[in-house]
Amino acid sequence: MGVFVFLPLVLPLTAWPVARLAEQHLHPRAATWLLTGAAAVLAVCSTVSLVLLMVVGTAQLPGNPLPDAWSDPEVRAAVPYDEIAGRVAIPALAAVLASCGHAAWRHLRVRRRFRRALASLPRTPVAVLPDTAPYAYALPGGPGRVVVTTALLDALTSAERRALFAHERAHLTARHHRFLLTAQLAARANPFLRPLYTAVTYTAERWADEEAAARVGSRRVVARAVGKAALLARAAPAGPPGLAGLAGLAAAGPVPRRVAALLGPAPSARLWPPVSTAVGLAAWGAAAGTAASALSSANSAVTLFLILKAATPL
């Protein structure tokens, strides 16, 4: 295998241009699914690769409980500089596990804290908080709730309020918190996947924007609501601490790009545009590039696993 055994660790670099193409040319729903899936596969492959590198690199150490066959020269030859790679993989893997564990724990802790804070309010789909800070977010769970402050409601017109609620309900209906958390954990597992997480936060917001525009029947109204909420949030004190899964009207994604997209034509209803168009070429190129990166990464990890399996006595 040679240096190709390290591919799962560095191939996420190829996802950077892919993320840019996907968020620009794909329908937001398709882009969110594509980028989240690719991030999850690449993160799993890079983590498995770290585990296998650690196993091969440390199998020859005295007192190691691993099978003796895993320290054979033929197995170690599959990993260049196996001793160095194995010892470096130990703290790297520990950092990955600690970072992902902390992110998941913080996500659950903040969700529980928000739910306790809303426990005294009526169990309605919409919770209105008497707060001078203008913000709104979708709180997932069973059932999910839309949380909005009186400051934000007072600043919006009736049409903009409908757009606000449609946007937040779209987050809950499509379970965007799962996409965001998956992409966040992937970025914690491999920092090279950070652009994918950033792209998913944007495409999830664009997905909710488009759903809201379809529900209220006016893209311009949604654009006004997004822009106004962003301006109010910038001028007001900081709202509640954010986390993956608490998506808000102006909480994520470059707002000027979202407003510009809403003021432009609606994206094609087709999830995958025809390859005969320029947009189609870019979209299919993004999909093909993501698939190639994920398959190459998975192939390297699986090959090293098969080498270890073949060396293991029955």
C-alpha cells in the first residue's frame, strides 16, 4: 500500500472545492444530503485509518496484547514509517475521541438546558419569550418547538412573522439538527472537513429559506425577514449560546448570500439538474468528486483492515 495508507487522512482536502460547487449549484436539499453524507463517510474512514495505523505501529512493542502476526514484517511493510505513524496515531486518536465526545455532550447538555428553561411555558408548538434580545430558533425533540422572543416579533410585519415561523418549522420538519450535528462531529474527527461543516450550515439555512418561500408564496418576504433579523441580531446583545441543531432565521450562513439567493430565481425543483447544462456539469462534478474522495478513502481503510485480517491466525 505504501503512502496510500495515509489517503483517508488527507483526502478530505479534496472536499473543499466540492463543497463550494455543491452549495452554489445544487438544490439546497440535495447539497445538504450530499455534503453531510460525504463528511460522515470521510470522517469514519479517517478515524478507522488512525485506529489501524495505531494497531500496526504499536503491535511490535513489548507487552502489547495484540496478535503477534500483526507485527510481521509483511504487515508492517504496508505502513511506511510504521513505528512513528503508530505512536503519532495514539494522541491523534485520543484527540479525535475527546473532541467528538465533548461536542456530542455539549450538544445534549445545551438542549436539555433549553428544554428546562421552557418547561414553565405552555406546551405549544410556538414558545414566545419576553426578551429584549431579538432571536428565534428551532428546538428539536419530541415534539419540536419554535422559540421566538417578543423583541423579534415586534420588529417584523405579519407577513415576515409567517416567513419566520415557516423557516423554523422547516428546520424541525427536515430534522436539520441531525445534519448539522453529523457534519460538526465529522469536522471534529478530521479538521480538513471543516469547510464541509461550514457549507452544511449554509445549505441547511438555504433549504429552510426555500421551504419558507414556498409556504408563504413570496421569496421577497422571506428575504426581508432574513435581512431584518440579521440586522436586529447584530445590533442587539448576544442571544442564547448556539449549538448544532438550534438553527435560527439568521443564526447561520452568510446572510447577504442567502438574501441574494432569495431575491433571485427559485432553484430548479429537480434535485439533480441535467448534465447537458453548465449548472448540471458543476452539480454532477461536485457529486462525482465527493463520491471519488469517499470511495478512495474507504478503499484505503478497508485494504489495511484486510491486510490485518489476513495476518490474523484462525
